[in-house]
Amino acid sequence: MAGQTSRKAKPRSADFDSLRPDFERRLDAAALALGLTLAPAQVAALLDYLALLSRWNGAYNLTAVRDPAEQLVLHLFDCLAVVPPLAARLADGDTVVDVGSGGGLPGVVLAICLPRVVVHTVDAVGKKAAFVTQAKGALGLANLHAHHARVEALLPGRDLAPARVVVSRAFASLLDFVSLTAALLGPQGEWAAMKGIDPQAELAELPAGLRHLGTQRLEVPELTAERHLVWLAPPAGHDAVQRA
């Protein structure tokens, strides 16, 4: 309506197309800095995903970050930084579950970069899960599966295979993360929690016996803020972790 402040318009395809050559150059440099070897088709798919995210963010409210240039660093590069440490633990055919995935971060990025791994994204918000399904079709990601569900409602063997890695990005506290997702882990399963600062206080709240396998500091290209990846595993000999 005239005279009212309107919501920021969704980026048009032409707007993103004008940014794409610069984004491609920066993405190539980021991959090099992270030690990632990406095929041209993977680079194209990552940028196509970013274009989809930017285009539909206004309607779906997928992320509070509206500027595509900021999305490139704060979302795409941030998620790319966890690809090498996850890839080192994964074999062909392994299952990765991304809980609280939102618009597919990091799940869609993992599916693009690790095509021989099966990625399941989970989100309780229907429109976000629907967007990941749309991205799956648009990008031709046969190894990506989206679930509109609360994570505790999923059952291995019925909804997905037991996970080698359950990953989260700003999903919950470490205690809630492991408590809600323990049933999804396979026999050798581990948790990978993407965090900002090193979460020492959260680690101190975890149940006795739960194993802290280590915390990796991540260097995200073009980002000065701290990023860490926390690795956890159930107690030796236990199939699940119960909330204390």
C-alpha cells in the first residue's frame, strides 16, 4: 500500500546473475583455502543453491541474512568449512543427518560436496523442509532427503538409516542436541556440533561418560568471527544417551 514501508524485495534473478562472476571467483578462492577440490559442476550447484536461497528468502523466511553477499560468507563459506573434517570421517554410503537444518545449512552444502554420502535434513518448520525438497529437485541431488518433523520423532530403519554423523548448526545446546538425537546414531556414530566460540560451559553440562572427542577451530574464508566444530560420541558400550 502506498505510504507504507514494504518488506525488502526478493532479489531478482538478474540481480544475482550480475553478482555471480564475483561469487564464483570468491568461492574458488575459499575452496582453495579450505583444501577442497570442487568440480565445476559442484561450484555451479553451490551458486545455484545460493541463488535459490536468496530468491525465496523473503517468502519463506529461511534466514535473517538478506544480502546475498553476506549469505555467501556467513552461510555458504561457513558450511564449506565443515566439509573437510566431516569428509575425513565418512565413507561412501554413510548417512549424515542435519538437524534443525532450516533452509538446508549445512545439509544441502554437504550433499553437493559429498555426493557419495546420503544426507537427511530435518526441520520442524514445513516451509523450510519444503524449500530443501525444492532445492533437491532443482539441483538434482539424489543423495539429499528432507524431513518435515521433530527430530525426536524420526526412527532409524523406518525414516532413514542409522547415522554415521549427526550434525547441527546453531540448533540447540550440546545437552539438548545429544539428548534429542541419540536414537539416530549408528553403532559408530558421532555428533558434530557447529558452534561460534568454544562452548566450554556447554561441554561441562554433558552427562558423565559421554565422550568429547575434540574441538576443532575452523577458519572460515573472509570471516573473522570464531567458529568451532565440537565432536562428541556416546559412552563406550552404550547405544544411546539419556538426558541426565
